[in-house]
Amino acid sequence: MKDVIPQDEFNQRRQQLLQLLPPNSLALVAASSEVTRSNDTEFPFRQNSDFFYLTGFNEPDAVLLLINDSNPRSVLFCQDKDPKHEVWHGLRLGYENAVEALAVDSAEDLDTLPERLPELLQGIESVFYPMGEDSMLAELVSEARDEVSVKARRSGKLAPQSLSDLRPDLDAMRLIKSAAEIAVMKEAARISTQAFRRIMRFVEDGKHEYQVAAELHHEFAMNGALHPAYGIISGGGANACILHYTDNRDVLHDGDLLLVDAGAEYQGYAADITRTFPVNGKFSEPQSILYNLVLKAQQAAFAEIKPGSNLVNASEAAARVISDGLTELGILTGDAEENFKEQRWKTYFIHGLGHWLGLDVHDVGRYRNSEGEPVSFKPGMVLTVEPGIYIPEDAEVDEKWRGIGIRIEDDLVVTADGFDNMTAGVPKTIEEIEEWMKSQ
């Protein structure tokens, strides 16, 4: 599996963040640590997204320092080579190899960081790190700062007077994807698209939800995406009305819909697709009516995905379609305009329209600026658009609508004149789905 994002780009990101830091400041970002699953076994390792964004380094237990003083530089503290450990757990890069491999300015043994950090903080005025995210990193900074304070009378070098959150600047950087990032995300989307096409021809009466999830995971891994980007949702029948349903234990039944929400993680970047389709390959009339309403809502939202518009505009466009449609069907009673203004449609469209997508499936980035205004779309932003309708089995509506849950989700890149739908290859209209499912 070839790395797609060149090392030069990670270096450029570090340089960009250094330039955003005020003079005489220092920023820290820590890697993830392994997490115990059971006794002496660990969960599959997943790198901290901010740390990976700045380094491309995929080993646990490391800390990146960006120092903006008279000699701006990057310093990586990582684990040393250890032949005894490596024979059991795999090779380490080692700090002696990190400068050449990762293009950082210098690298040191992680074990020396508690001793070295107070030295590096002397004379530094401001420290930035992701606050509230890593208690061990916060403790390390606090202890180092206290040590500098104790020695300040003799050294004449004051401890940092300001501790600030690094995430606003870093989140803003991550929100706009580079060409290389978009290329990686398109590959994640391609793999995920192929997996969805596969399961649409796999499902049938009597199979289990977990078997559908297994087919997805197999297709991901066989194409170089070793893990799903998040827990796969495979909900048949009324389970589709549970938004984050991940039990995936039930049997699929003829006549039910199956809602599948899944995406591959490739080179650290996520895809996120939802499709809802009939187990038997044929939509019933009530299913078709609600499905086309959700599809119409998504298409209305798509019209607002362009530079200068925003997620609020897209959300309102989708909500208007769903609200008017539910009123026309009698699922919402009363006046259509009042139903929309009073947001009664939220009874059945109970989540937001979408979210940013990137290294995290719910990626970083603000949706409103400091004045409370919606953030405008810009080229390079990547987001999901996923309207849905969910009518529980106990809803006080006509019986034919009960137990139907439908969501349709695609991954869009904002372009100079609109958007590029990276997941358009998954059958989506009723005609496309039914034709694909019967043509096996």
C-alpha cells in the first residue's frame, strides 16, 4: 500500500502552523498510545488525527514540538529502537532515523522529554496544545512549566505566561483539503462505493445484518483499507430507525428495507456512505414514497453545495422538502408552513444534514464563525449530505409508514463552481437500485 501524501506536504503543514503561532511560542501535539482490549492484548492502533496530519508518522507514544523562537523548528520525541521489543511487536523507526524519514528538524528519545521540556520552555511566552484532549500531555506541560517557574529567579528566564488551545488554528488548516488529501479521500470513496455495490447483490431474506457488515469489511481490506472508518451500521427493518445501531445481530426479512451506513478508512482518511435498499430487491409503495422524498431532499441540499453558500442553507432546503412532503402524506398534520416554521419535521428527520469529513469521520472545523454566522463553503472543503426519515414502529401514523427508516448519504468535495460527488457510483435512485440488485 503506497503512501499517497508526500512527506513534503507534512513538512509544509508544520511550517504553516509555525507561521500561525505568535513569536516566542511553542506548540505540542501528542501521538496516540495503544489501548488495552483484554489483559495483554490491544485494540488495533489508530493514530491521533492531529499528530498524523502534521507528521505522517504512524507509531504510538510520540510528541511533536513546534518552536517559534529566533530559530523556528520542529522537534520530534519518539521511541528509541529496541530489538527485544521489536521482535514481538514490530519495527520502530527510532529517533535517530526520524529526521531523514519524516523531514523534522531534529528528533530525540521520548524518554528524555520530561527532562528536556523545561529546558525548551525557558524564555517561551506562550504554549499551545490541544486542551482538554490529552490529560497526560497537559500534566507534562504543567509540570515542566512549574519547574521553569521555580528556577526563574536564578536563570532570569520566565516560565510561559500563557497556555492556549492549539485546535482553532489546526482545525482551520484541516478543514481545507489539499489536492493530495482529496486524492486519498477519493480512493477511500472508491473502495467504499465498490463495497456497497457488492452488498446490494449479497443481501437476501434470512441473512444476518452482521454478514452484510462482514462483506463490507472484506471488500475494504482487500482493497487496502484495513479498517472501517467507524462502526458499521447495518440495520434491517425497524432497526434502521436507530441512528447509531451497531449491534448488527438480527436476521433480514423479505419485505424490509436495510439501512447501511459505512465507509472505509484509507491512509487515515474516512469515507462515509449510507444507502437504504430492499432486502428482496423491490421497494413497496410506501417505501418508495418515503425513499423518493428523502432523495428529493438530498437533491435540494445539493443545489446549495457551492462556494458562498453554507450548511445552514443546505439544511433548510432539505428540511423544507421533507416537511412539505410529510405534511402532504398526512404524517404531519396541520398547516404546511406552520409545520416547517415550528420544525415539526424534526420528529422524523432527527439529525443534522451532514458534517465535515476527513481524517475523522466527523471531522474538525467550525460550522459557525466567532460572530455566529454560518461558515461559507470554500473549494477544498469535504462534507457529507445525509437527509433521512425515521418513523418508529409505535408512531401515531398510518400503519403502512411504521417501522420505516431511510437515510441517503454521499461524500462531496466543494469545488470552484459547485461540488464533486465522490460516492455517486453507488446506485441511488429506486430504478438504479432495483436494476442493480436483480442483475446478478
